[in-house]
Amino acid sequence: MKRFHRCLAMVLVLALLLPLSAAADAAAPTPFALSVRVEGGRSGTVRCYDEGYPGNLYLSLSDLSQLLRGSTKQFRFEYVGSGDYFAVTTGASPGAAITDAPTRARDGAAYLDITRPRIFLNGSERRYYCYRDGNRDLFMNLTDVQLLLDLTAQTDGPDAVVLQPDVPFAPDVEQLRREGYFDAINAIVLGDADTGEILFSTDPFKAYPIASLSKLMTYLLLRECEWNGELHFTDTVTITEEADRISRSADGMISMNAYSTVPFQELVEGMLLCSSNEAAASLAAYATGSTEIFVEHMNERARELSLFSARFYTPHGLPVYSSYSVSAKMQNKMSAMDMFELCAYILRNDPQITAVTSKPLATLPTLKYSAYNTNTLIYNVPGVTGLKTGSTNRAGYCVTVSLPVTRDGQTHNLVLVILGAETPDLRGQAGEILLRWAQDYYTVHPFRDSQN
């Protein structure tokens, strides 16, 4: 009987340990060895994953730094423990190689814990989604590698990649369209806000949910109220009960207590930079007495601006439910083209909005809150000045971006609208590709005459 009890105890222990072991294996997958050749340079293998599905390559930055040694895109990759960040220094000699890392055969996709670690390229912060292998290495998507290092990669059969360090990354966006790269995005519009010239678009006229991009219309109405003398951005706002409820819900961003007071400008920064729904609700109620009245003004102003695809239910972009027995989930909607026109109108009439939206960090002292700008393109594309991100389950991942470009002594604002990207990393990656392409476009082509 004692032997039986000992065996039973051992079985129970193993039953407890096996799931832990499986979890550990899942938390630390083993990469496969990908054959990589540097054009005009070295050849070797780089540890790599197929993340989620075959062909979605995530490559070791440590291994790439070794392979690119001596090329024009040589870089040093290292972990800085004192700041818990990774540094990429171009032109510097690589550090020591990771020599004890195992690899496996390429026998299927892995599901990685993708996060956004802090990365500094030559001292400037960049925001990319990566798989972090402890404090030793990062595995980065192949497209993001090309964006980070400004080089071109080509596949060489199913199991090899060729790096071209002397060829800057400049994909043909029309080819990307044909190959289906933009199919996981609902709609895109990219153009010159000053002339109305549209450089690139996909499904520009269909209305889609816009989530927190709605806050741009809220901001415009608040600014117009100030211009009309109805309020001032130096005012102090009383937090509403509605904002208090939002802050305590799953959609809350910043803790706010009803009847407390917060400077108007602080709430504006919380709304635009942190995408605070509670800030938008309090500002809307302060401007017109209630969020319901404010939303009526939003819809009226949209019609006045000929944004006929727009339909607003809330000042912040959260969905609301109808009161019928079979409740409908209603979300603010607008087409990508109308959103482009709204952004262009704001930039023409209130260019100082970018003094807020270009900030990398929001610091709200009264609310005792600080947060990084939700727009990763502020970090990844030098010169970006805004404007707003948004997401809900139905809207997907959305962004509006402003980027000044200069040619022949003139500066115009590029505006990019992305609605309904499947993932946040696709939103940022596609945005960076399109903005870089547009910058290159205007190095060759002059600005078109204004259509106004």
C-alpha cells in the first residue's frame, strides 16, 4: 500500500510538473537556422522564426550584426541593462556573438510573445514589435529590419534571404498593392493636405468605424468654441459623472473622479496624446452642457464641412448600444477620404495642434499621469508631427499622420489615413512604408497646384 501511495504521489507530481514544463517550452521556443547571404559580403545562418504562419520571418538582430560586419550597414547591437533597452549603433563594430544558442529544423510556425521593447537607433528611440529573447537578443520582422537599417532584402527560394546593404529600402507601393500587402487594412488615403493631391488610396470612400480618430472632430469643435469666445483653453474643467464611470471601466485610460477639477489644456493633451475617453467626455460636456448636445454639433459640423460619410454617436469614439430589445452596437464612422479632408482642414486652420500631437510624452501633473504618445510613427519617421491613433474591436487599428515635407523652398503637410489595420504592428509598418515612399516621391516630383 505504501508503494502504491508513493507511486501515486509521483504521478501527481509529474502531472503538476508536466504542464509547467510545457509552459516553459512554449515561453522559450527554439528558432531555426535561416540561410542568409550579404550581397558582396558574407554568407551564413541567422536564427529565425516563422511567427504565426510560414513566411512571417522574425530574424535575430544579434546574428544579423555579425553577418553584416564589414558592410556599409555594419552595426553594433547590445542590451543596456541600466536602462532596460537595446541599442543599435550603425557603423560600429559588432559585439561578441551569441555562440551557445540552439536551433532546430524549420518544421512549422511558432507563436511568439510579441512585445514592444525599447530600442534606440543611434540614440533615437524607435518603436517596433519584436520577440524578446531575455536580455540577449531581439527577433525583428524582416520588413521592420529593412526599415530600421534602410537596406533591401530579397528572398532566394523558400529557405534563404539575400541582403543588399547598398540598396536603400524603397518598395514599390503599387507592387505591394498587387501582392495583397494592404489587403489587411480597410482603407488608406495618403496625400498633400495643402493642395488636395492624393498620392495613394485604397477603398477611400466607404465609411468605416474610426474609434478614437473621432477625437479630432471633438478637438476641432473645442477650438472653434474658443475662437467664438465660448470657452478658453486656459479654463478649468469639472470632471463629469460620465467621465468618472468611463475611467473605472475597461475603456478607462486615466483615473478621474467626478466633480474634481482639471486644467482644460491638460485634458486636451490627455485626449490627443493618451487617447483618454474620459477627457473627451468631460471636455464635450463642458463645451455644450452635455455629451449628447456636443455629438449633435459634431454631426452638424461634419455636414457643414461636406464630410457626408461621417456619423458620430460619441465624442470619444467608444461604441454605444441602442435601447431596443435587440440592441445594436453603434460606432462612429467616416470614410478615409473624409478623414483626410478633416485632418487637412484642421492643419490649415489650427496648425498649432501639432505642438501637442508631436510630443513623444504626455505629462499631466494634475492627474498625476504620464504616458508615451500612442503614435509609433512619431518615433520611427523623423519629422512626423501627429495626429491621432484609434482602435476598437470593430474598427481595428487606425491612425492619422501629419508629416511636413519641403521642396523648392515650400513646405506642405502630408496626411496619411489608415483605417482598420488588422494589427497594431501592421498599422505602424504600413504607415512607415507609405510615408517614406511619399517623401521619396516629392524628391522627384514638384508640388501640384492647389485645387482650392
